[in-house]
Amino acid sequence: MTVYDVARALPGIEELRDHSRGLAMLEAVLCPEWESRYYSFDASWSEYEQLASMKDGQGDEYTIVLSPAGAFVRVFAHESPLSPFGELADGQTWPGVLDGVPEAFAEYLTEPAFTDEDGVHVTTACLWREPADTEWRTGTVAFPDAGDDAAAEDPDGSGRLLHLLVDRSAEAYAEWASEYYDTEVDVEAVRKVLALTPLTEELVAALNPGVKLADLAEDIAEIGYPVGP
């Protein structure tokens, strides 16, 4: 899977926003320590922008800026042959990855959070979608001839790092979380949170008996997760 395959599989902007909020809320319940979470969502990244993000703690990450201009997705897989820090890219963003980014997203090409100290965009895959677009768009990328099978199947890392945005089922998240957190994860509770059902003590306890609803107040506010009456 490459960024082209991911572009065909991602949902529209609003569904992506809601799913990202659900992922972040699930992480907040399952993992009270913010630093150890995979998925996060900042509903107030700026006055007019929201940020969905993933960090695996091993150097791989994605960021999605959501704004009135649309959505800008940046993926960085540190072991990808397209990495600016790899031998093939020679310290530069891989050719084509950022080609065609529209003016509406131009500020993200120099955003300090997405670039290194030399101003190089730390990215192996990029997608974007403006409100009027009917599909996700990408640059035109010539992928290198990867030596091993894993790199050949997912050369830019987008398939692996965005897999829970491509497969948005409760089963996919529960399977991943059960393995990552080494605990059984309630699929039906996951389904409710991904549907942005307002949290209750019972729903929280079904996911993590060690967490109370009151413990999640700051996370709920940061994520912009819906609250009940």
C-alpha cells in the first residue's frame, strides 16, 4: 500500500475528524499517561485549526491539520526509504511528496512542527483535501526500488501508520489496542466511542475499570468530545 492507495481509502474530512476524535478518546481512557498514547486530538491547536496526531514512540508519526481550508495530512516513517534522513533522500524531502500542495496549505510546508532545524519537511507521505474536493490528493511520487518485502509493500509508511484511518472498524482498533496494551478490549465499547457516544461511568469502566469519568474531564475538553446532558 502506498499513499495513492490510502488516498482512495480515506473517508471525507468530517468523517476523518470524528474518527480521529474517537481514537483519541479511546486512548485517553485506555492510557491515562498522555506521553504513552498513540493517538491524540487537539480541538484548539490554534484559533481556527485542529490537530489529529499519532506518535508510536519509535520515531514514526502522522499529523493531520483540520481547518476551514480542509485537511492536510503528513506522515513520517523513519525507516522508510523515502525518509529525508535516509541514504537515498540525501537530507531532503523525497521528490514529489509535496508537489502540488495548494496555496491554502502552503503555511504547513514551513511549519516548525513539521520541519527539522534545517527547514527540511520531515515527511514520507502527504495528502490533502480542500472542502470542494471529491477525493484526497497527493503529489506524484516515484518510489525507489525497495530491497525487502516490507518496504516494497509500504514504501512510504502510509499504509502502516494510517491503517486505523483506512480500516475504521471497532474490530480493527480493538485488535490493535488489545495487542499494544496487552489487555482485552471491549469491542462494543470501542464501537460506541468511535460513534462519539457521550461517555458514562459504565462505558468508561467497560474499557478501563481503573479510570473514572471525572478523570477524563481535561481530555474530553481538549479532544472536543461530545458530552451528555
